[in-house]
Amino acid sequence: MNHGYLIDMDGVLYRGHELIPGADAFVRELQTRGIPFRLLTNNSQRTRRDIVAKVGRLGIDVEEEHIFTGAMATARFLAKQRPNGTAFVIGEGGLLTALHQNGYTIVDHEPHYVVVGEGRTFNLDLVEAAVRMISSGSKLIATNLDPNCPTQTGSRPGCGAMVAMLEIATGVKAFSVGKPSPVMMRAARKELNLSTDETTIIGDTMETDILGGVQLGFHTVLVLTGGTHREDLSGYAFRPELVVDSLVEVAHLLQRSSWRSLWLAPNDGAAELERNRPPSPNSAVLCG
């Protein structure tokens, strides 16, 4: 059975500017074995090239084709909705580049869309201009609705927080393209050239990575190296199929299955591996 992985980055591969132990070896093993994967991020600030450089400094060597961002998903979506359209953008280089690459023109007067992504350039002048355009008929698009972005010192307001201001000011709800939206999740899966049942998403956030995977029927793995703790799971109506402490445990399970899919069959995948594994407070948990 073919299999591949959509892997969230912040909280799974790294935290801030620090590599999470085992993440580099996991990605390297996927490459060595020719197992398809994409590194996913809702953050629209950086271009694919910028992200390749960032993870490369941490010891994760990938190509641009391995990166899939919320900016890319947004730009491709808009290009299908209205080819060669115009956009007023509140965001940074990653979003601007993606829109240009998909035939969009950036304007400051009567755009088809007001597109909002992450960035540090957000100010009231931009808000006022955006409110005026949306009130005049421009459609409001968000690269994602994440309320905050992790930083070295904590967090800062994310795209969702900035979009909320525009929604309240105009009474218009934004259409969001990023995780957990099926727009981004399905587009990333198609890049793997795999079916839904052959695709596994690995993430650290229940509200985006795991929710999106559950809604689309992907296999889901929650790692506890990011923002979610094991005790948090009881607060959700949906569950990941597998909960692990880190990618090291995912690699361990895949090694025991000779790097075949963990989901081959009830008696030949992760469930069987876990039944044969001695109980441990830190061991992987399969959610039924």
C-alpha cells in the first residue's frame, strides 16, 4: 500500500529556532525510502525558498517542492475562482509572491479581493483601507484563522486575530483557505499523488491539523511536542488515531512495520505494533 505524510512544522519539526530531536532523522528517512511528504504551514509570511533555508539551518534538508504553505493554497484557490484577478494584501513576502506567481495583480483601489495573512506590517491605515474596500464589495479572504503565532518569547496575534477586526468592522465573514480548510488540505494531498486513505497528517494542534485530517478522512497522528497535551484530548469531540510523544515514536512504529503504512490492516499496522509493545507512561496511544 502506498503511503505519504503531510507534516506540520512548528511544534512538530521545530520550536522557534530549535530542532525537535529526531525530526531531521525522520524526514531524512522518508527521503531515503522515497516516501512522499509535504511540510505544511498556515503561516503565509515566508516563501518556499525562505522556509527551505530556515529548516536547512536546523539540519532538515528539503527541496522547495516539499513545502506547502497557506499562501500557496490561497493564491491557487483565488486563481481558480477568478483568474488574473486583483488583490489588496495585508501580509508579507510569502503571500505577495504566491499571488504574483498565480497571475494576480496587487492593487490599492477596487480590488476583487482583500487578502489577509500573517505579518508585522498590520496597522490602522491598512485596516481603514481594507474596511472601505470590503464595504464597497471586495471579498474578504484569510490565509488562515489561527488566532496567534508562536514566537521565541510566547506568541503574537495571528491572521485570525487581524481578520476578526475586519469582520467586526464590516459585518462580513472572511473565507479561510488554510488548515483545517479542505481547500488547503486537499490541495496538499493531491501534491503527494495519493488517495485519501493513503495520506497521514502529523500535527501538534487539534483545531487545525487533526480536525482537518478527520474531516477529510486522512489518517491522523498527534505529536505532543507542540501546543497540545495529552490531558487536553478529553475536551474534544474528535480524536486522532494515534498520539505520540514525538516523531521519534512514529519512526519507531514505521521501523517495526518495515516502513510500510501503519494502517495496512487491523492486524498489520500500528494497532498490532502497540498491542505488542510493553505499557509505558510515555508510549504511543491509539485512540479508538
